[in-house]
Amino acid sequence: MKRTTLFALSSATALAAFIALSWPQTSTAEPKKPAANVPKAKKGSPETEVASQLDALVAAEWATQKLDASDLSDDSEFLRRATLDITGQIPTADDARAFLMNNDPDKRRKKIDELLESPLYAEHWAFTWSQRLLSGSKLLQVAGDRGGAYKQWFRESFASNKPYNKFVHEIVSAEGDSDSNGATAWLVSLQDAGEAGMAASASRNFLGVQIQCAQCHDSKVSDWKQPDFWGMAAFFVRTKVRRIIDPETKMPKGAFEIIDMPRGEVAIPETDPPKVVDPRFLEEKPIPRAGGTPRSKEFKNPKNPERTFIGGPADGVERRQDFAKWLTADDNKWFGKNAANWYWGHFLGAGFVEPLDDLDITNPPSNPAALDYLTADFKANGYDLKRMIRTICNTKAYQLSSKPSATNAKDDRYYSHGKLEHLTPDQTFYSLMAVTGLENSLARGMDRDRVEMLKARFLAGFVFLFGNDEGETGDAFNGTIPQALVYMNNPQIQAGLKVGPSTTLGKILQKYEAVDARLDEMYLSVLGRFPTDTEKKYFTSVINKYQNSKLIYEDVYWALVNSSEFQFNH
């Protein structure tokens, strides 16, 4: 451990433990009558009316399961949760103070609206979706700092509140080069996976269907057969991703282009003669192939020996465009439901269907009526993502405390208490940027472009360090002990937790002289709340014992940042 201060490390660790003990624990209250804690929702905006209906459906399930709902979250818990979920970072001290001191009974609804209009909303969701679709992909490895086009496309899509069906349609049907059309990123990232990988990713991410289980053989856990999988792959078999060659140097450029060939069929691997599969939408009959019987096998891809390409007459059919239309159509029974389930899961900690990408008849939702209602509202209102987020965040189910009651401590399916999750890598990064003031330090003597580039590199390092095990989705995250050690040993973080001219703690001590005021600002900056009377009394005595030394403030601040309350979304 490199940190040496007046206040011993063991004592600083004890401070973190004290904060953990101060954080209220599981309620021991006696069980109440089902749904007694859920107040009647008042009539307001259309979103609040939908939220009220969802709450009624969720509460009905509590009664069926004999679950007692936790109390509503307090204002600080709600503010921190909503700010992290919507914008990807913790609230500032000024925002926390203003919200906590505000007596407007409608302030939660207004805060949700404010967060959705923040530039941080688009930034956070651009990152979330790029991680979901592109995590670990060749695109990110190749593009590096050059990935401006796809980053800008994602940001602009969420900033403009592009309808979700249009957002997905543009991704799946994307054409052109990756430097001018950021929507091509998904296809570019799957270039080596070919039509099989494209079909599997489209089905999993946009339909919530694990069709890849039928790639090598008929699925043993669902009704999907090999022709179903390869019939979907047939929509992508003509799609090619090519490096753009510089006409002057004859060398490959960093950009790629998406083109669709006029011919090409797909065959089930290891069939002799090749068993050609016509394109087919899920649960529908094969689409007849135009132009007659395809010719014999043409080649095998050396990067994917099992991939078989079959030639055929040029029929002019734009299969991928047809697939994009079917995928995003109102009558597609999976598309809207998958989005509703995924967004509900993001905000509530678990989807109505878990895993989120497995909407199979053998995996029924925990609350079918609520999922159907949220889906219907989403589709009826033009696939409006901000509306759906606003609806979800206005539900009482979302706003319940994460502190379980005596009857619901083991509930992980029916939303009787709030979620308790590790901060994701990007939430961790941006929250640490805020509590350390690292961005202020970087900005000294650097232009904005240089600062943003360094932030992007730091963030990439966090994603790598806090990244997922192989095979997990890009938006999944589980904290580990080695990752927690970063808080203690990372030189940038350690420097940011000290008193300095550009650090958050340094600015707090410059602005306030009284111990009480300093403690209030430290707690608001890190935890989004005021210290309890017990905490304030304890830390005041510790600070006075060490004669108001800046080193003891550093230890207290370090303890706050290393507490579970900071490192979890609750």
C-alpha cells in the first residue's frame, strides 16, 4: 500500500466499516397486508397514468406471492438511483442539496424529466448500447480513437429520441462506409462471424430469442430447428464487410464498407450434398427462392471453415432490407416485448423474463400482464424510449427502497424492493471522475479535445479492468476483489482523493471552513445525502482529535469513496 498519512490505514478502513454499519440494514418490521405500502397513484401525465397501471399489476402479483413491499425510497436514494440509471453517474453535491431541500411533492417526476433532457442521457445510453452490441468486437479493437462515426451516430440517436424501431432498422439495414455511416458498426463488428453471427446477434439483441441454440443441431431446450436458424442466416449471407483500400497507397484504410451481393445462398454445414435453406422469418414458412435452383458449393471461408457459401442466380432481392422491415414491424410479437423487458430489467434490476434475451415459451415472464401492458404502451406511442423510461421511473415499483422487509428479502422476481447492484464500469469511472475532480486536473493546460481523448482512454481501461468474463454480454457486470483494489492503489484515484487545487476535496476545504459544512459537502459529493446525526458526531470528534488536519479529511473522504454505499447502485 503506497498511501501513508497521519491517520493509520487501519483506522481509515474502520471508517469505511463505520459507514457501512451506518447504512440502514434490513428491516425487522412485522409483515403487513399485501400491497399496503403502495400508495394510490394520482392522475397526471399519460406516463404517470401508465405507471399507475403497472403498479397495480405488480401489486397484484405481490398479493399472489404473499409479499410485503418495502417502503418507498427516501429522496437521496431515489435521486442517486435515477441519476445513475438515466445518466450513468452520481448526482453532484449541488444537485443533491437542491433536490433534498425541495419540498415540491412532484419533484421526483420533474427530476426524471430533467435527467432525460440532460446531455449526459445521450452520452450514457450511447455508451450502453455500443457496449451491448459491440463489446469485445473487432470494430472496437481496430477503430480505437477513430470510432467517431459510430459514437456520434449513437449519441445523436439518443439525443434526438429516435424511435426505437427506426434505430434498430437503421442498424440492421445499414449500408455504406463506417466513416460516414455510424449505423454500420454492428455489421462491421460481426464481419468474421458472418451470416451465422449476424443472425444470432440480431435474434438475441432485438428479439430476445436464443436462435443460436439451433445452429449446430435442433435445439434441445426449445422448439427451434436448424432450418429456423439457417433460414434467418440466409437474410445475411449476401452481406459483405470489406476494408476500404486507399486508391493512392493501395493500403487498407481504417474504415470498412458494407455491401450486399446480388446472389448467394446458405447451406446447413456438414451436409453432403449441401442442404440449401431458403430465408425464413421466425415461425413462418420459407420464402421461395427466385431464379431457380442454386449452383453447387463455391467456397469455404478460411476464417470459418464450417461456413458454406452457395452461388445462385442474381435475383435482385435485398434480403437484409426485407429482414429489417419484418424485424421492426408492429406485428412482430417479439420486437417490442424484448425492448420493454430489457429496459424494465435495466431499471428494476431484473426483467419480467430472465435471462433478458430468452423470451421463450418455456421461460414465462414473472408478470405477463405487466409485460404485455408496458409493451402495448411502447408500441402505441411510437416506440418512444424516453417515454418508456419516464414511465418506468415513475412507477412505485422502481422507487421502492432497496432495504428488504421481513417477507421480501429473498424476492428477486416480483419487484417488492429496490435493486442492489454494483456500479457498472462506466458508472464507476464517471462517478470517480466526479468525486476526485480528475477532469479538472486534466483540463489544466489541455484543450478540450485532448481532455476528451484522455477520458476515453481512461474509460476504456476501466471497461477492460472491470470487464466481463468471456461470453457475457457487454452490459453485464459483477464486481471482484481485485477490481476493488483499484480504488486503493490507482495513482490517479489516490491523487484525486487528496487535498489539492483541482481536486473535489481540495475545493470543498477551500470553500468551507466549519467542520459541519465540510462534512455535509463531502457526503453530498460522494453519497448524495447529508450525514446522519450519528455519522456527523463521530466524524466531527475524529477530525477535532487530529486538530482539523487536511490529512484526516483525506482519510474520511477515502473511507466514503471506499464504502459499499458509494460502490453500489441501491
